[in-house]
Amino acid sequence: MNSRLSHATIATLPAGTELPRYDRRAVRPGIVHLGVGAFHRAHQAAYVDACLANGETHWGVVGVSLRSPDTRDALAPQDGLYTLAIRDSAGERLQVVGSILSLLVAPEDPAAVLAALTEPDIRIVTLTITEKAYLRAADGTLDESHPDIAHDLANPGSPKTAHGYLTEALARRRAAGTPPFTVLCCDNLPANGATLHRLLIEFARLRDARTVGTELSRQGDAELARYIADDVACPSSMVDRIVPATTDADRARVAATLGIEDAWPVMTEPFCQWVIEDRFPAGRPAWEKFGVAMVEDVRPFEDMKLRLLNGAHSGIAYLGLLSGHATVDRAFADPAIRQFVDRLWAEAIPTLPQDAGLDTTAYTAELAERFSNTALAHRTAQIANDGSQKLPQRIVASALARLEEGLLPEHLSLVVAAWIAACAARGSALPQRHFTDPLDAALNDLFSRNPATDEAVTAVFDLAGFAKAHPERQKLIEFVATHLVHFKQGGPKLAFAALGIGNEPPRLGG
């Protein structure tokens, strides 16, 4: 099969395949997206595709890869088209998405990316760059010591980081009299819009400090931080859709159905959710027509998703890996893990806002159905990546909230212990790089010294910045250390037995 998905071949696709319901030649870019990976293509790009079909043809997407050329190399020969395979246990529905008009690779041509970001028609910049790409120090502030931050401060015209690109583009737009774009974070950070806004201001202040006393400073351009603080909108959002990594078997199956090759189709589930703080001074697509909730306050939705979906996902991932389960559905079908997730939810739910009208019973029931989706084959190793960046908002925040109320975080703290145990198991019970973390070098050095369990947990908390300066930090460390001893002595079976898991039916979400 040599034929590729493209403008030239799209008319040959079989009946039943959903095609773009608009003339792509009439679409103009209005959004630049940083981090054009599988999640963006299953989520934001699909919502934009619906808006284009509704006649809003000035909101096409320019996709930017900040690191790898893989997405560009796969989709450029396909004119940006790709297949979204929406899968559940009943079958698969194929949709060709056309909202991505062009793709850029930042390291190859920083000038082209900055040119796209400074186009007046670009009014929104969205981001899915993963938690670790925000380059936060352990205390949550910008990591000023990171070499990429130092590079971007010294070389503003050829940046490497999202901070560098956004700040330089905003500086250029300001100098040209072009209104700023709205920056919409779609990553799993707490208060993600406010967090990104603060990081951009911190980065801009560093830039300002370098220009003091220069000609730029005398022209007034050394107040970039104030400009970003006062004039750049960074609304918060909450995104939710499960997007497993695409496999060669997925590619072969999609190609067999279509009769042509798609180099990078995207696998996903039917469920899709987007909640956005409605603050877009330069305008936005009418996303609300297609199920997006435009709200004043995203935080209750964000907290529920982070603590119930993402928190459970992390627990399933690490416990699944330690129990020999390669995918979420297989791990969730393990009676002990299923019971553990119910108890995890029972601990996390009281930490959520109680006056926001959240229906946690319906939400956990829906999560249970989604986790049981046998068609997705969502790999536990994929979810396990970057635990040091994910666990603070998914697990640690809930655990600390319980301790503040005099409640026990027995199951929440076990997830942290499972992460440490899974990290330590790489190279022995698990393959060496089965999943990765930004702290891998430091963690491997720590584990090589074989410290006592309580010392190891304290060191991990220090490295990751977990519960830094929190009055309940030591109590949480003690809970985690107790669980970690059980993992070391008898694996998940003993850790579960110590919590009495294995002799009661599921309670929530079932």
C-alpha cells in the first residue's frame, strides 16, 4: 500500500469515514499551537475542526513542535491531514481532521516560529507541552538555572523554550503595535493559566534585567514583564480525553480500513471534555457550540479531574507496572487495583470543593467505564512518565489536604510509594527505561546508595519538592515510607494486604 492520505486521495476514502466538512483552501490560521502531539490532535484540533465546519474559517491551526520533527515528517506529506480513530469496546469510528494547516519544527527554524507567532491574524496560542516543559523549580517558580532558560535569555531571537518563544513574540508584537495574543494552557498544571502567566512574567523580568542601561531600556522596552502582567490574557482550562500512544498495529488497522496509508493516526476514546475560563480579549472560536464549557472559574472542574481521573491514572499506572499489567484496562480489571482505586477516590473526594455542584458519583462511574475500555490499550508505562512533575497536583495536594483536616491519606500516600518503587524497579523487575522522569539521574544515584527507607523517601521529597515547607510534610513522608517498606518486602500484594484490600467489593464508580 503506497498511497498516502492527502488532498489528492481524500476523495477515495470509503463511505462511513468522516471527512472535513469545509473547503480547507478557504481556511486561514488564527491559532498557533505549541506541542503538536497526539493529545492536541485528539482534543483541541478536533474542536477547532468542528468550528471550521461551522463556517469559522479564520481559526485554522499552525502546529509547532518544540523538540522533535516526527509529527511534521509524518503529516507534511499528508497536507496536515490525519485520522482520528475513536475507539470503544463496541468498535471504531474514523474521522479525518483538517484543522492543522501547517507544521513547524522550532529547533530547525526558530525564525519561522516567531514569524508565525507575530502574525496579526494569530489571536490565540495554545499549549500542550507536558508538565516538565514549564521548567519549574521545586518551589514552583521558574527554574532560572535551567540551561535552556539561560540560552533563551542570551539569544532571544532563537529560543528553545515555550517561555522564550512566547515572550519574544509578545515583545515583537508590542513593538509593532500588534495586540497581544491570548495564551491558553492546556496542560495538567494547577491553575494552569495563572501558573503560566506567572512563569512568563518571571521570565520577562529576567529579560528586563538584562536590558537595564541599554538602548532598549531607554526606549521603554525593558518593561516587558509589566506589559505581560497587564495586557496578556492567560485563561485557565481543563482538558480531558484519553489518548494512548499509536502503535504499528493501529497504523496497519487504520490503513486497511481506509485503503490508504496514514503515517500517524491518533487513537482516542469517545469521551472528550474541555472547560475554559472565558477570557479572550482578541476573540475566540465559538467552542461552546460543540460542547466546550466556557466558565468564570475552572478550578472546581480542574481539581476533580486532576484528583479523580489523573490521580487514579497514576495509581493504576504504577501499581499496574509493579503487578505486571501492561495496559490500564488490564490493571483496572485486577480486583485488588480496582478496589484500591475505589478507596483512593473515597479519600480524594472530600478534598474537592463542596459548594461547586460537582457530581462525583456520576463522574467516578464514568471514569470506571473509561478505564475499562478494552479497545484503547492505554499503556501503563506511558502514563508513568514524569511522575515527579505530575504527582504534586494529582496526589500530594489531596494527601496534604486530608492531613490538614486530621484525616488519613493511606491510599493517596501509597501512590507516591508505588511511584518510588516503580522507579527503583527499572533495570531489574522492569526494563531500564520503561518510563522516564526528569529526575532520573538524581533518583538513580540515590537508589545506587541503597539508603534506609525513611532516608530515601525524604531525599525523594527533597528532589521533587513535594510538600516543601508544609507543616504536614513529615507525616506524609512517614506514610509513604511505611508503604515503601511493604513494596520492598512483598510487592503490591503485601502493600494491599496492609490496607486490608482483597476482601471487600468495589464501592465507588462501579
